[in-house]
Amino acid sequence: MTISELDDYSHDRWEGILGFMVNSSEVLLEGEEPATPPSQFVIKLLQGGGLIDVSGTASRGQTATVTREGFAFVLQDINT
């Protein structure tokens, strides 16, 4: 895997996590793929960290509600 591929992969995963946290519906440019949603492990990690509250089930779809701490997390610089 090249550095560029690794960078693209990590960016896609990060955008998927942030999008899930704020329950965003992305507007995609032509030819763009939607970001990959986070795994159940990452969702549980975000819940355990107090960054989101989740309603719904994994099989029917889950909806996240970002907490105050989660909102502060989303606004931080990506490197932070």
C-alpha cells in the first residue's frame, strides 16, 4: 500500500466516523463515493467515550446523536 492509498483510506474512514456522529447526509460530487460508515466496534467506542448517544439497531440502522463532548471533538483539528 502506498502512502497516498493509506492517506485516502484513513481520510475515508475518518469522514465516515464524523458523518455518522453528526448524522450527516453528504452531498457527493460527480464520481465521488460515499464515506465508509464506522464499524460496530468504533460506534461502541464513541458511545463509551461519551461522544454520541445511539438509537436503533445495527440490523435496522443506527442513528447517532452527538453529545456536547462529541460536538467539541468534531470541531477539533484533524491532527488533534
